Amino acid sequence: MRSELEERAARAVQLAKDCGADDCLAAVAWGRSVELGWHANAVEKVQESDSLELSVRLFAGGRYSAHSTNDLDEGRLKRFLTDAVALTRALEPDPFREIAARELFAGLRSVELDQVDASLTSLDRDRRMAIAGELATAAEADDAVIGSNCMVFDSAGAAALVGSNGFRASRESTSLWYGAEVSMRDGERRPEAHRYVGDTHAADLPSPSETGAEALRRVKARIGARKVSSRRGRMILTPEAGTSFLGRLLGAISASAVQQKRTFLADAQGQRIASPLLTMTDDPFRKRSSASRTYDGDGVALAERRIVSEGVLETFYIDSYYGKKLGWKPNGGCTTNLVFGHGDQDLAGLLGGIDQGICVESWLGGNADMTSGGFSFGFAGHLVEHGELTEPVTEMNITGNYKDLLQQLVAVGNDPLPWSTFRTPTLVFDGVDFAGT
């Protein structure tokens, strides 16, 4: 499959050159996916897709454009590319749009990322239904449950990237995701909670029964949740909540954000932006992870990148285009696996050392402005008293600025979700303002 896709991409590059393009970067991607929805002990929906698409990035006369099509018939493709090149030459020049120089992919690593689970390429309807049934049985194992919605999603795909600059590479992967959303009776209220897991290999995931049982545990933990009085204290973020919270930073540490003045970190490279406890590394070579890859969309070879080292911002994500605009050497514009420096305790261990605080388990909307660093988020979770999770809380808010809060990180756990590509452990922040009643 990969060699066939590479040949298709190479042929598209040659056709684009024949049609008058100076350079071309062509990507051909194939994908198959099936999603099964399960409700009330029956299949609610089945959605299947199968796609083959060509995307080309054209460079002609100092101009640039991008186009895509799923019609790969060579005769029609030649007409498509002829029109696309003509359109490109009619655009305004952009001196910063150039295909990546050869030296940027000269160090491309040949590494086995083990992203294909052969058992997922032959997953059948009976197995999908069995997974959904196991999820539902575990998720509804309480008389107070109103119902559950379960989902099973599996996919397989391959993609090739070929450039007129001599770049040629491909990748292949599979994935399996499943989970359940559960609602319960709580007087006049109907709390809900969910649990979804997913990875490239089925064997690396908790079982469907464990996943459904965790969704049920979470919704039961929300029974009686309410607002409590406003206060200032320690905030504990579970790994899932921490991923969402720190994930906002990714938009602020890209070269595009710096060039377009959309980040509060524009002048912060080499400076301390967080507590010394925060170390964040981008590791593109982590085996069996869906985010792993050896090159970015420009064909730039990837390497392990230390983004934040003991609180100091080391580098940005730099793609070819914005790197050229800023005069910075590209290091890959895509994020892969974010790995954090770890402490020596999990969530339970960290809670044991906290007398008073609030554990944030999920976010209930909100917004963040990465130009200023300001944020305001609603959340649900539990009070922490004398090292234990006690009363459930909901519809409360935290408001502040990343510039300040990152400096208030006082503890880091050792418990990232095994299947997550953003491997945030439990995080503890001091001096957080919680808004309630």
C-alpha cells in the first residue's frame, strides 16, 4: 500500500512539473474507518467511510497554492493540475513560499514506529458489537442509570509525501477508540459523565468493561454536586484536565503565532515562563503512538525537541514558511507526543499531602486568549480535605493568566494516561482563585 501511494504521489509531482509548476509537494492518503453507535442495547448507527485523496502544494513563478482532489484518473488529473498551475501563476507573489531545502530532510530517520495493529485491519461487525455490548453492560450496572451511549471507532490509513526537491516518504497506522457516556438520576438533576480511550493497538487499551465501569464511577461521583463558596487555594488537575489546560499553550508556541503577534510568549525564548517543575519534550519517535512520525507536512525531518526545560522556553514549533519569515531554522511545524518531566507520585499520592484544595476533573467550557495569556474556565470536580476527595462540585470557575499560573506549579505527578499523545500527569498549582457562590 505505501509503495503504491508513493508512486501515485511521484506521478502527480511529475504531472505538475509537466504542467508548468516550478516545484510540487504531493501527498496521497488512503483511509478506512467504521464508527458504531450503541444505545438501549441495540446498534443505533453504523457509519463507514473509505477515501483516497491527492493533495498538491504548487510553487510557480514565486507564487503558491494548495489543491486537493479524490479523482486520480490520470487524464482528468492532468487537466486538474493544468488549471491549478494556471491559477497559481495568477496569484500575488509570496517570496517566503518555497519548497523545503534538501538539507532540511537530509537527516530523516529510518525508525520502526510500530503503528499498525494487524488485528484492527480485519475487525468485523461482531467484534465491534461485542465491544459496544461490554461497554454498555458495565456502564449501566446501577439501577439509577438512565441510559448510556456507547461508541466504537476503528480506522486504518496510509499516506505518502513526495516532493520535486527529492523528498519521498510514507507512513501507515491503525487506531481503535471506544467509550461510553452515562447519565443518572439525582433528584431533579441528570448528571452525565464519560470515558473514552484510544490508541494504535487494541492490546494497549483498558478493556471495554473497565472503560464502561470507569464512566459509571465518574457519573456516580457527581451525584449531589453543587457550587461551593469562592475561595483561594490549591488546584489539582487530573491528567485529562491537565491535557486540555496545557494544550492551549501549543497555539502560543508556534512560529506562526509569533510572526502574527498572537502569543504572549513572542519574546520569551530562553526565559523562564513556568515553575522549574515544568519540563515538556516533543518526542516524535514514541512507538505505538498515533502522533509519532519522522517528518512534518513540509517534509522537514523531525527530531526530539525540548520545548520547555525546567520552566525555561527552549524553542517554538517552526514550519518552513513562518521560519523563513522570521529568519529561524525550521524544526518541524507539527506537534507529536508531548512528554512531561515526572514526579514520583500519582494522583492519590499527591492528594495525600494536600490539606485543602479543589481537584478539577473536567472543564465546562470557557475561553483563553493566547495573545495576552488570559483565561476563564468553568469546571467540575471535588473538594480535597485532609488528603481525600470529598464533596463533588460543579459550575464553578477559575480565572487568571497563564503567565502567572504556570509559575505557581508546585507538584507534578507520574501518572499520564498510557494511551495519550499529550502525556500530562497530575498537576498541582498553588494560589488559585475559585469563583463559586
